Amino acid sequence: MPYLVDSLIALIGKKTLSLLAVLRDVSILINSVFYWTFIAPFTTGKLRIKSTVSEMVKVGYNSIPIVAVISFFVGIILALQSAYQLKKVGALIYIANLVGVSLTRELGPILTAIIVAGRSGSAFAAEIGSMKAAEEVDALKSMGINPVSFLVSPKMLAMLIMVPCLTVISDFVGILGGFVLSVTVVNIHPQSYIQQTINALMVKDVITGLVKAVAFGGIITIVGAYQGFQVSGGAEEVGMRTTASVVSSIFMVILFDLFFTVLFYYFT
Amino acid sequence: MQNESAITIKNLITRYGDKLILKDLSFEIPRSKITAIVGGSGCGKSTLLKHIIGLLKPASGSILVGGRDIVAMNERELNEFRRRIGVLFQGSALLNSMTIEDNVALPIREHARLNEATIKIMVKMKLDLVGLSGFDDFFPAQLSGGMKKRAGIARAMALDPEMLFFDEPQAGLDPITAAGLDELIMKLRDIFKMTLVVVTHELHSLFTIADHIIMLDKGELIFTGTVEQFKFSEHPKIKRFISRQVEEDKYCPEDYFNIITAD
């Protein structure tokens, strides 16, 4: 029995210590990412515009088709599912409210974040991880180049700019999907659907969605970079870390979504 | 004295956890010569190299370069120091997403404000020096192992460093390519009077290129001196190393018993 208690306490201790170590590493990374992204460009005059733009193309521009298609489908699904219930009370016009508000406040940002986590977060982890495995990160350091400045800060800037942009596209295309379904299948007059959407949406709905999107962009970058820099062995660890980066960034995105939703519910 | 030292290492100790990796090393690396660090696998020579280029902080001890201790330097000073050295990593560590030209230009673009035309000329000079003219627009994946190493040397040379470090430059190369690389390393010493440090365990190239040899065994310094002294050393481990004998009597029966019965 004492053995069991001992090992239980030891287990709790071990888990706590390893969690603390992770937290320490993550906070060091966050600290240096923010320093190299927002402060160093002013103190050293070094802004990596070229690589930031190329990251923006990879993260943002190349994600537009998939974000648009998925948002369009989700818009249709939302409209259909709301029609199923609203039909019973004869309030089909409220499909416009439901689709508009739920997309801008919630689904637009989170769908975009999940797609970007799968596409770009994993790519960050794989890129940095394989560079770490091939000693390229050490090579950067030995040339006097800070790896966070060279690798992470362009990605961070690109994500902070492009995730909100993608979210706007997602909002718009999603509402379009709801609109297409409503005017064709449910037979709502196009003019009144548009009018109803405009009446239902408030600026703050869109703004809170975009605030979330910015935060999600930051979270995905940090998680991807953290997992990438954790690679110490060879190729198989790169794969493992890439998977871990997707799972934990989706988890972190939803956790922060919960936080922001509660915050905005009470304070807007 | 002609043989002044470029790097002086004093009482260097490293540990991973409880395990002692480098046990109190003290030696000097002479200026403008090729110094080879040799030893069996896992003897700590790569760790030692990482300490000297400032990638890893030792547990204690000091590494004096030009009278300054790099162990005590902060990140900013270290970056200043790293600008004056070049490193060729084992896998050459070129950035795969960039062309050879961009790889070689990277340290120049990062540390100097020059116009593109000047940088292009500098890159062409370095590539010509290592015998890779005309490969500017190739990606690292398109080059052979030996060419990658040459490109890695060109990148390490980009800022005209005072010292160059090589981590097992001959690893994974065929004998002819390796010999070509040896020649290039000697050329760098003879033409540029650079201080070169080569971590290796290739006997043949060791005797071809090295002026000075440092040998480690299980984290301990067992030899430091010239090649001649090394060849005629009476130390049993050096003799075994030179004649490629398998290490006998790894542990006595008692040790073996302790190993298999330990928890």
C-alpha cells in the first residue's frame, strides 16, 4: 500500500514538473517571438519583408480556396439545420439571423483557425523540426542569426495578418452559402434575406470574431514553432511533432475560443 | 614565439544530468594551423566543438579566444564572435529552401549592408574558391554530398572568418571526394593563414592535413601535440587508434556483474 501511495505521489510530481518545464520553454519562446517580431524591427531596423510576404502567400493566399469551399458548405448546412427547426414555428426568415450571427461570431474564426492549424501550423512544425534535425538551426546560430528571428517572426506576422483576412472571407462566403440555400430551397425572397442579415449583424459581432482570429493566428504559430524546436532526434520525431502540433493547436484554439466567448458575452 | 595559440581552453567540464561528458580539459589550439580533434565515437569531440563555437555552454571552465572568454559572453557578444568564425556541419546544413547562391549570401545579407551586385560578386568569389562556379542557382538537394560540403565551406567563408571549424568533413564521402576536400582545407590554411579545427576520425586524412592533434578518450584529454609526436606516441590507446585495433577488455568480470545486476 505505501508503495502505491508513493508511486502515485511520484507520478503527480513527475507530471507537474514536466508540465512546468513545458510552460517554461513555451514562455521563453513566446517572449523571444514577440521580441523579434515587434521590438527588434524598431531597434535593429531589420524587418524581413520578403520572407513575411512569402509566408503570407503560403499561409493566406493559398488557403483561400479551401477556406471558401468549407465555409460555403457550412453556410448551407447551418441554413438547412436552422430551417428544420424554424419551419415548425413559421419563422424561416430568422435563418438569416442565425447564419449571419453564428458565422461571424463563432464559426468563421474557428473554422479558419482549424484549417490554418492543419495546413500551416503543421507545416511550421515540420519545417522547423526538419531544420533542427539537419543541424540547420545550429548552422543559423553559428552564423550569428537568431533562429526565432529568421524562422518564426515572418510566420508570426503573416499569421497575425492573414488569419483575420481569411476569417473575413470565411464569414462572407458562409453567409453567401446560407443565402444561396435559403433563396433556392427554402424560397425566401433574396431582398428580404439580405435585409434581415444586415439588420441582424452588428459591427461588434464581426469585430469580436476578428479579435479571436488574430489570437488564433498567434496561438497556431507559437504551438507550431514550439513543437518544431522541440525536435532533437531524426525524421520520425519530426512526424510525431507535426501531428502533436495540429492536435495541440486545435485544442488551444478551442480553449481560447471558450475564454474569448465568455469574455465577450459579459463585456460587450 | 611562432606557435602562439588562437584558442586556449582551461578546465572545461560538461555534464548531461549526472553524467560527466568532458572531464576537465585544458589545451591550446595553435594559430594558422590545422588542428585535428580525434577520438572514438561518443568521446565528446562534437560536444567540445559545440562549446568552442558557442552553441553550448559548458558546466564550468573557460574558452579564451583572442583573450576573451566566450563562456562568459552574453548572446549579443556571442553573435559578434560568431561573425568572425565559420562552421561546416556534418551534414553541411545548407538551408534546403534556398539556392546555393542565397545560402552563401545569407550571412553577408544578415550582417552587412551591401548592394546586391557586390554581394553577387562576393558569392561568386567564394564559390569559385571551393570549386563550385556555375552552381549558383542549384538547390542543395540537387548537389552531391561532396559538393554540398564545398558549398557549406563557401558559406562558412562568406564573411572572411579568422577561424574555420569542420565537424567530420569526410563523413559519408568516397575516398577521392574526401581527398579533394582535404586539399581544399589545406589550401585555406596555406593561402588565407586561417586557424582551422577539424573534428575527425578518418586516419588517412588526419595524417594528410593535420599539423596539430588533440585526442580525447571518454571525455578525457589523452594527447595534445604535433603529428610526429602522435605517430610515435607510446600511449596504448593512441597506438590502438592508429593501428585500428578493437578495444579489448571493455570491462572486467566484476563490472559486468554490476552492470547486469543493477536496477
